[in-house]
Amino acid sequence: MEKIKIDKSTRVYPMPMVVVGAVVEGNINYLAVAWMCNVNSNPPMIGVALGKGHHTNKGIHEHKEFGISVPSVDLIKAVDYVGLVSGAKTDKSKIFESFQGELKYAPMIRRCPLTVECKVFATVDLPSNEFIIGEIVGVYSEDQYLTEGSPDIKKTKPFLLTMQDKGYRGVGEIIGKAWSIGKDFQIP
């Protein structure tokens, strides 16, 4: 089959949905975000791409801290809502029960099965976004979401965003073992 060139703004999918928390003008604010990834292993760092106009960015810049909460599918409506309304016009501090870890300005959502608190390491200024890299200070979960001490994707039930169809999707079954399945691959 012949490859055809498609729209260069097509997003690679899937993208994990998270909620970024910050303290803005003295209030806890949350923002739904799908552009998130791990960027460094030692020390552990995570990056989020946020549109420059988001209210949440103000708090991150002011305090140099932010929280990331990985919601389960049962929070999908609330997560979508915090992405639809601006914290500049709507008080989002009561939508979720928040908690703090070690950092004072990195709010996280108590009901989320996995949460991460970060201090800002660097910010990359892009044409329409800011890519904020956070050094991970703490990761929090509960026994019910862990298997052998690590988060279990079946128990945490995260969801993903597919931009092309504006859909949220659940996570499927394991189809192979990473760093293993290719060991017996033969070059044709």
C-alpha cells in the first residue's frame, strides 16, 4: 500500500488523561490535560504541555509547584468539566476533595488512584503552549490500586483521549511483554 500524506496537526494517540492542580491567587484550581509524558528517569521527571492562556499556568509560575492526578473512569464527567470551564471564571476548588503531600502548592485529588507532586524543573516556551517539566517529589496511591507495590492499570482504570474523534477510551488488555516479546524476532 502506498503511504499518503495527512494533516500534520494529527495527534499521535492515545494520550493519558490527567488533572493538573495548582494554587492560583490563593485558590486550588484544576485543569484536564492529555499532553503529558515521562521525560527523565533519574531524577524522575514528568512533562505537561499547557496552552499559554490557561488560568492554572499562573499558579504554576508563581509557586513553581503542581500536582498531577490520574483519574479513574468513574471521574470522567468531573474531569471533562474541569477542562471545559476556566478557573478565572469558575471556582473549581470544590469539585474534588484535595490533599497535599510534601509540597504546599501542588494540590492532588484524593479520589484519584494515582497522584504525583512536582516542583518545576524547567519550562519550554513554545508558540502556543508551555511545556512544563516537573521533578517528581512524591507519588501517592492506595493498597487497593497496587499489585506488588506498583500501580496496576486494571485496578486504577485510567482513561485516554483520542483527539481525532474527540473520544475518551478505556485501557485494553496486555498484548505482549515489553523488553521481551521482540527477543526472538528475526530480520526478514
